[in-house]
Amino acid sequence: MIAVGETAPDFTLSDQDGEEVSLSDFRGGRVLLVFYPMDFSPVCSDQLSIYQEVKPELKEKGVDLLGISIDSIWAHKAFQEKLGIDTTLLADFEPKGGVAKAYGSYLDKGFANRTLVLVDEEGKVAWSYESPTPGEFPGANLIFDALAS
């Protein structure tokens, strides 16, 4: 997993609407990258639903939220609609898991682990967390604790 203090690798991925989104678009602000295994799994659904609930509080603290998985833009769009969320979901589809690999989140099972990476205003990793297993998602309290420290 990427270490605190490292420069966050820049990337450009397509979102659920087919629009390109780059990490550099957020320079000057903080962004929380939420790597997760796959759309439509029960654990991923719970994780992104909870993060959607706290998204306004994150925004108040100056943090944008980006979900990233290996799914396609079409799967992301359907997943977003099913959950009723407006979180930007980025497709790390081709090359498969390329961004997850750059951040040390990719598992040899063919998908990303549940990894959170907070990138600061200058593009450096300010905090990161990796779940012990893909079946456990980090609660929102971990995010708020990291922001408070």
C-alpha cells in the first residue's frame, strides 16, 4: 500500500457517465480515494451507502470523495442508480486495476482491496488505510478520526 508522505500517482479514469476525471483536477483540495472490490456486492453496497450518508460532512471538511473499482462505467452507472448515490465512481477497467496497482491496493484475485487514501492539497498521501480482508469495510469513523488528527 502507498505510504503516507508519498506523491499520489496521478491518473485519469472515466466516471459512471463516461467523463474523464483526473486526480490532478482536485489539486488545491483534499480527496479521499475509496478503492473497493466490485459493484453490487453486499459489502460494497453497504460501504458506499454509508459513505454517501457522511459525504456532506466530508465536503464541509473540504474533502471530495471518489470511489474506484475495476468495474466498467456501465456497471458503475447501474450501481450508482441502484444505491441512489451521487458519489463519483471511477472505472479502473483498462488496464485492469492499473490505478489500484499504482496505489498498492490491487489483489491477485483480480480486484482491489478496500483501501482508503487521503490525498492532500499538494497531491501527497496524507493518510491511508487498508482493510485486513476485502470482506471488511472501513467505517466512516476511521475517516473522521484521520481528518481530526
